[in-house]
Amino acid sequence: MPGEGSAAEAEDFCRMCGYGEDRFWDAGWPTGAICDCCGNESGIGDMGATPGSWSGVEGLHAFRGWWLGAGAGWERPRRRPDGWDVLRQLENIPPHWRTPAPPPPDRARRLAERASHGSLGTETVCRICGLPGEVLWRGGRPTETLCPACGAESGIDDLGTPGDWDALHGIRARRGYWAAVGAPWAVPAARPATWDLREQLARVPDAWR
């Protein structure tokens, strides 16, 4: 049906990555345009998205989180501008495709689910954003440490299972949301002066991409 989640208006920026050299939706209908940047096809990867709730936009965040974790490569590399800045491009995503924020986690449920999720043993790199340094998991058990960059709490916000596409959905969605709202640091003073989002995301272990 028309309007899959959007007002009946033209959308000239990709809902996933913010690239803006095409018309992706028009009068509530997808054009079938394939984004030169992230490769999303309007009406396929972003079909079913509805603004106003986390569940309505979570799929967009998950695709974006996967794309970012995989290196934010371009579908058509020759179209990539010199000096391209992924964070600046993400700012083009209309606010209703970036928000609202994920709801507070059901801690009791997450605690009960821990045993069924995987681990790489001792992990010192954030599964969500790739920040190294903190001991987030030790011997397969979460330390419940908050990441200074994305703010994720180990064992609560980063549960997943390596090699399971569906089980990585939550990690990717949180990564995609965090980047889409500007990648704010939970501890601003910890952010390096020359920090680069893509360089940090490149440190995310392959198992959590």
C-alpha cells in the first residue's frame, strides 16, 4: 500500500545512509532506485518502515548497522566524493527515520537470555561501536561495563550469537541508531581529538558485524 510509513511526499535521501542523488520514494510509493552508496533498493530494504516507534524503524537501523560494520562500502565506488564523510551524510536522513530512541531494555529478560547467547571469551572491543580498551566480557561472562563511546552496557545491550543473522539484529540496530543520531559519546571527554567513526567501526570483531 502507498505511504509505507512515510508522509506522502518525495524522499530524495536514502533512508538507510542519507545519500541524496536520487529520488527513492515519491508520493508514498517506492521508485525502486538503488542507492549508489549503501546499495539499498527503495521498496525492498526499507519496505515496511513506519515512523514514530522503535519497532517501526528498527529494521532501517539494523541494515545501516550491518552496512557500517561491514566497512560502509559504496555500491558504486566511482560515485563516492573525495573527502567523503559518512557522519555528515547520515545527517541527511530525515529525523523520523532516525528516531525515536530504542526503549529501555528489559533487564530481567536480558539477564535470563544471557546463557543462550554467544561470546568470544574475553572481549576488550565494543561489539556495537568498536571502541577498544574496556574489558566488556571476561571468560565468556559480561562485566556489565558501559562503553564510553556508544554507551552500550555489556551483557544487556550487546547480546548476540556469532554466525546467526537474526541474533545479530539487536547489535546492528543499536549501531545503526547510534551512528544515525550523530554517534554521540556517552563520555564526551573520552573522545579523541582526531576521532573517526569508520576507523573505530573497523575494529568491531568480524563475529559481531
